[in-house]
Amino acid sequence: MAKPNCAAENAAHLAGRILVAWKLGPGPVLEDELDYASGAAVLDRRDTLEMEKMELLEGAAESLRNGRQGQVRAAVRILEHLAGAGASELSR
């Protein structure tokens, strides 16, 4: 499946995509989104807040892929927070 250029996507958008795939359950869609998020850190290096968010997102994606139950719950909460923060920034 072809993905759009990840440079245009921020952590909030990617977190939302992973959450949608997570809710669909295990399978190729979730694996594709986790793989995509792992290579998505193509950012403007001057935006340190977004860089930090991407590091959190990548860690959460890794926890979803390999984590134990407690790590998975924490990863989902982080993704929910990142996605929600993006939604609140858009509403300003």
C-alpha cells in the first residue's frame, strides 16, 4: 500500500492513524501503520517540540508492536494524548 509523503504529517496525525488501525485489531493495516510511523521522522529540525512528539510516537509504536499488556495500554494512552493535542491545536 502506497503511503503519502510523511514529511507533511505531524505526530498528531500519525498517532490518529495508528489509533484507527489499532481499533481495527491486529493485522496488516496496523502493521503498515506501525512500520510507517517508524520511518516518519522526516521533520524540520528547528521544530524541537514536534521532534519530541515524534520520539514519543515512535516509542509508542514500538511498544504496540512488541510490548506486554501494561506497555500496550500506556502506548495507547500516549497515542490518544498526541492525537488529542493535535485536534486541540487545530481548533485554536
